[in-house]
Amino acid sequence: MTDQAANGHRGDDTGPGQSPPWAGRREFLRGTGLSAFGAMLGMAVPFGANMPAGLIPAALAQDTGLDLMTGKNGLIVLGDRPLNAETPAHLLDDDVTPYDRLFIRMNGLVPQSALDASAEGWTLTVDGEVENPLELTIDELKSRFENVTRRLVLECGGNGRAFFNPGASGNQWTTGAVGCPEWTGVRLADVLREAGVRDGAVYTAHYGNDVHLSGDPEKEVISRGVPIEKAMQDDGLIAWAMNGAPIPALHGFPLRLVIPGYPGSVSQKYLTRIRIRDQVHDGAKMTGYSYRLPAYPVAPGTEVPESDMVVMTEMPVKSLITFPQTGADVAAGQATEVRGHAWAGNGDVAAMHVSVDFGQTWQEARLEPPANRFAWQRWRAEVNLPVAGYYEVWARATDMNGVSQPSTTPGWNPRGYGNNMQHRIALIAA
Ligand SMILES: Nc1nc2c(c(=O)[nH]1)N[C@H]1C(S)=C(S)[C@@H](COP(=O)(O)O)O[C@H]1N2
Ligand SMILES: [Mo]
């Protein structure tokens, strides 16, 4: 058994020789056949006799993932296996990103336990370089540690990949692999303190129960981690609720990590185990070119040897224009409100500016403090487009170290991570 299969979801009825939980629908169909399927649908299946044996009716199949998009609103699907979808900027205007607007990043398939919303017997194991290994039920997590609610930005490390030139393989995220829901859970640091992290601890390792695209339960989908110093900060949560409701299937039901400031990939969904390691974690998507950057700046297109790649940590400062929608008509010679959000991987954003003259001059926007550390910050500005014509609004956030978003793609890298170039929209003044 792999590390990930050995833990979590204790007490389900999946014994040896039985079908794995994710095969549930298939087994059901094999066992009951076409007539039962017709009965379930409440209608006849006129060409049913032609259905190849073992075919999963599309109405029941989750294999493409697309049926999981019900309840999402206006997202752009980048791929359906695994399911990946991003949110157009103007749909991210809410201070707290609602479920229907939150991007989806799956590396594998949603586990059956999440599809069934079944958390029965779920446990979280904390082991490795700790004095007291823990195995906690969700109720124990809730009762033994302080419960906290935080707005935390979740952004995929590959957000903005589509703008790199030459391009990089992977999901062609533009600007929408980011959101800021409100999460409820316990502090990761509190749980690790309870487990008693040993002096030799170097890194965390995260495991979930989602299913590899091959369907092979032995294969790890993704298992990333963070330096122990990052894990011991108060910001990271082990969460069971998003926006006041149980975490939805696509976003990690019943338990997930949310470790803000780092690439979204460290925020393990379907969390079953946290192992403390005495070395940098080497799980799936920690090694090679995955979520790694060249140790030094390289010219676009450079072939970088694997040995020169280092793990990506803090996400760069960034912002979005969420209102108006790009292409909007506005009145010339009058004040027009422009607004959005800004965030940074190293804490609060220090300043926000906008330009309507292609970066020639910048005006300072009003920047609100975050609801809590690592929540995105609302900014607003009134711009004046003097005469009729085509304009662009460019938005530029500056972090606490005085580092600002570049107007063109920053540090090219082989897999296209960390693109924080300024967001821009078109406005037509009349
Ligand atoms: N178990 C599991 N956790 C995961 C992933 C995954 O595929 N499986 N994807 C990661 C990546 S790359 C990102 S960007 C975020 C996306 O979270 P979301 O789908 O809830 O928006 O989850 C992370 N956690
Ligand atoms: Mo990601």
C-alpha cells in the first residue's frame, strides 16, 4: 500500500476483494443492468440494446468531470480530465469568492468519498518527525483545537502561464486560477505543536485520497509540502468548511489544507495525512520541473538542467481588475470607478496604482487593509478618460518590500509559473 492509501477513510466497507470506492457506479450498473438504469432515469432507453456491455451511461459517468461543473457559473473549462477551470476576472469581484466562481484545479479524479459527501470514518494522520503521532477524527480536530475562520487567497502556481513566450506545457491559465473564499478550520501550527515536531523536522508532506487518472489506487496524484518554518506560522489552516458550508467535493471534501502565500498546490485537498520529514519532501510533483523555478534568471526558451531547479515558495505580488469588465463602454470626461483585489505571497500589499495611458503615468488607488493576513485586499480608483476612444487600464500592486508587478512577463521559466504581470482591461469611452 502507498502512504496515501494506508491512511484516511478508516472504517468504510472497502475490504480486500471488494471493489474500490471509486468503482461504485460501475459496479452498480454491472450488477443491475439496463432495465434498472431505465427505471432510474424514469424513461425508456430506445436504443439500449445497442449499448456496449460495460459502458457507463453518460448520465451517470463522472469520467469526463464535466457533470461536476453544475453549480459553477461562468467558468472557462481548460480541460475535463483532469477537470480544470478558471474564472474570468469580472466574475471575481466579490470580496469573498463564492463557490460558483472559484477555479478548479484537479490533478486527478475527485474521490468517490467526496462525490458521496461521505466523511464517515475519516481520519487525519500526523506522523513522521513528531514526538506524538496523531490520528484525529474530524470531530476531534474540531473539539481539541481552536476553531478559526479566515479569508485566504488560493492561487495556482501556474496562473498566468498562458502569457509566457515561448509557451509552457500545462493548463493555459490566463488570470483566473485564483480566489479568496472564507475557510473555517484549525491552525496547522496548533496541530503540529500538539504532535510535537522534532528538531530534525525539515518539511511537511501532504497526502489526499483523490484518484490517479489511471484509476490505479497505488499511484499518488499529488503530494507536496512546505518548509517546517512555513508550516509553523499561524496562517495555514486544516479546513473543513468553505464559506460557512462543508467544503464542496471539487475543493477537497471533507478536509483540506489552505496554506496561503505559496502555490495552491501545497493546499492539499481530501487531506488524509501530514507527514513531517527530515528532508525536503520528494512526493509527486515536488521533484523535476514541477512547481520548480530555475535557481538563476534565464533567457526565455533556455533549457535548464533539472539539477538547477529549486522549489517555488512565496507567490509574487499580484492584482486583478474585477470591475468594469474588459471592453466596457464608459463615459468620456467623467469619473469612472475601477476596482479589484490585490494580494502578495509575503503578506500585506503596500500600495496599488493604476494607469490609463499605457503605463506613462500612474495614479494611486485606495487600498483597503485585508480582512486578515493573506486575504486579498480591495482597491478602488476613479479614472478619467478625457476624450472618446480606446483606453486600457493597467493595474500594479506593490508588496511590502517595494517590489511591484512588471508590465510584461517576469522571469521566464520552463513550466510557466509565477507570472504576475500587470492585469489590463480595455475600456471604450464615448
Ligand atoms: N488532493 C489534491 N489536492 C490538491 C490538488 C489535487 O489535484 N489533488 N491540486 C492542487 C492545486 S495544483 C491547486 S492550485 C489547488 C486548487 O484548489 P481548488 O481546486 O480548490 O481551487 O489545490 C491543490 N490541492
Ligand atoms: Mo495549482
